Amino acid sequence: MQTNAIQNYRANEIIRKCVHCGFCLATCPTYQLLGDELDSPRGRIYLIKSALEGKSFSAQSIQHLDRCLTCSSCETTCPSGVEYTKLVDIGREFVEVRRSFWQKTYRYWVRKFLTTPLLFNLIAPVFRHSKAQKNHIQTNQKNPKILLLGGCVQPALAPNINHSIKNILTKLGFTAIETSQKQCCGAIDQHLGANKAALVKIKANIDAWLAFDCKTIISSASGCGAMMKDYGSLFDKNDKYYQKAQEVSKKTKDIAEFLADKDLSVLKTINDKIAYHSPCTMQHGQKLGGLVESILTQLGYTLTPIQDSHLCCGSAGTYSIFQPKLAKQLKINKLKNLQEKHPQLIVTANIGCLMHLQKGSKIPVKHWIELLS
Ligand code: SF4
Ligand code: SF4
């Protein structure tokens, strides 16, 4: 795509890679639902290009950008390697200052509410998904080699997820220390166009996590994991956080990645029939599609085939709050496909998907790691 006078070097580079082929349209959930080119990756690239070139950009254009789930499905499909999600982050920062006062205020408070544990914990018990099991886990505090990410909303909504991980790692002979710091990884701010606020949190996280001097940082929420693996690309080479951010990104592993090469024969195995929903941040963001499926299959679980497994469930961070109609339709479609072969349970790898799907599901939805504890 040709560009004219775009000051942002990174945006320019990304837009120029797009060859207009339109392959990405077929795998874009919003284009599938709405059938409008402007609700497709290619259409949104045009909108961002036009905005950055100082051409027309209306309230309607903002709506088309807001409808994007940031699911990265288009990146997986694109044959030219267009880094769409990096471009949309630039586009959103540009758009944010052009919103109406009421939109800005609403978005600000949703962002604050979700990323401030003191506020979020006030209402979290109403939505709590699971309690931590009571079994006691003995950890060797003298040898903290693995840092387990606490996260912002997960400890309050589903504490059993990290409890299960600690239990499993102890059985496998590892020591996991959960971060006491319950701060957002920065994804919520960044996806809402508050890139500066995201960087403040990211820097604080980097300092806190590297102080642990651990070899591995484990994330059990694929949304956070995808963001942390991206830390390295958020700083300029001259920035003093550049090296440190690279280090955090290299150390970060999803729990599935960590377990993939371990001997799991000591863990619980059951012959249940389950449906696995692969979060977008797992399959498109971290490119770890198929990993959880292979671990569960090796442990004896029967996984049902899922139609359109590459499509988003509609959770997508704060998407279900700001785009409830589209999020609901995507959830209905996803649950229909997940329940088609009558599984006993649905499992997933991200707290956002888990909470979103459970609201509409007749059968229980869990984090897959809870099955093994
Ligand atoms: S990130 Fe997802 S919703 Fe957004 S344009 Fe790409 S495929 Fe469509
Ligand atoms: S698939 Fe890639 S190159 Fe083709 S239109 Fe979409 S973003 Fe552009």
C-alpha cells in the first residue's frame, strides 16, 4: 500500500507491507458478522492510513476501529506479514484524543476500575468463578526459580488457577513463587489507546519481576503472556528499559510451554470428553496453537473437534464491555461450536474467555490446568 507523508515511521513500514490481497477478510470475525469492508483488517488499515495522512476521519471511522477485537486472526492469515495489531495500537492512540468527552470519561473509568485491584476487588466476589482448593502446598522458599504471575483480575475471580499450577509444579519438583504484586501487565491500557499509562505499568512490572532473579516467568492467562512476550518490542534501543524488557520477554512462558517437555506421568489423568477453546492470544498472539491440545491428549483426555476454532469468542479484553452486541453474537457462535459434540466440560487458557463463555454455557468452563491438579 502506498503511503503519503505519514510521520510515524513504524506505521509507515507496516502499511507499506499490505498488498491489498484481501486474504485476511475471510478470517476476520467482525467482517464475517457485518460484511462491511471497513470492519475488515484491510478496511481498517485504510482508515488508519487516511487518519495518519491527515485526511478524513469521522466518528464512524472510530466505530469501525472500535469494533476490531485485536484478535490477530488476520495476522495469522496475512501472507505479507503485516503486523496489524501493532498498527491498530498506533491508530487507537491517535483516535483516543479525538473522542467525545463522555466516551473518554467512560473509557477512563472502565480502564481504572479493571486495573486497580483495590477497586476491582470490591465487586469481584459477585463474579467469582472458583475458590482455591484447600489442599496444602509445600514450597521451597529458599530456591525460588520460577515466578508465577499474579495478574490483576484473575486472583480475585479464579484463584484456583494459580493454586493448581503451584500444586502441579510442586508435584513435578519445582518451586513457584506467585508475585504478590497484583498489577495489570499493561494490555488493558494499551488496547484502550492509553499507551503511556501502559508503559508506566510495564516498567514497574519489569523492575518487580527482574528483582526476583528467576529463570522463568510463568503466565497462566494467555492474554497477559502475549503482552509480556511483546514487552521487548515496546522500547527503543536507546531506552534504559530496552534490555530489561527483552529479558522479561525471553523469560516469559505460558504454563503449557513450560509443561510441554516435562514428564507429566505423576499428574492426574481422566478419560473425560472435553472441548478446548484456544484463546486468540494463545493461537494467534503467542503462536502456541495445538500445544494445550497435545498435552491434554497425551494425558488421556478426548478432545472434541471444534468448528471455526480460529475465531474469537468475543471476550477480547474489554470488548464485551464496549461492544456487547457483537461480543454476545460471537459468544453464541462459539458456544454452539464448542457444545456441538456434547462434551462434559469446556476448557480454555485465558481468564477473559473463561468468564465470558461461562456466562452463556450450560456446562462448566474451566482453565485446562485445573484438570491436572
Ligand atoms: S484483529 Fe481480529 S477483528 Fe481486528 S481486523 Fe484483525 S481479524 Fe478482524
Ligand atoms: S492479508 Fe495482509 S496483505 Fe492482504 S489485505 Fe490483509 S493485511 Fe493486506
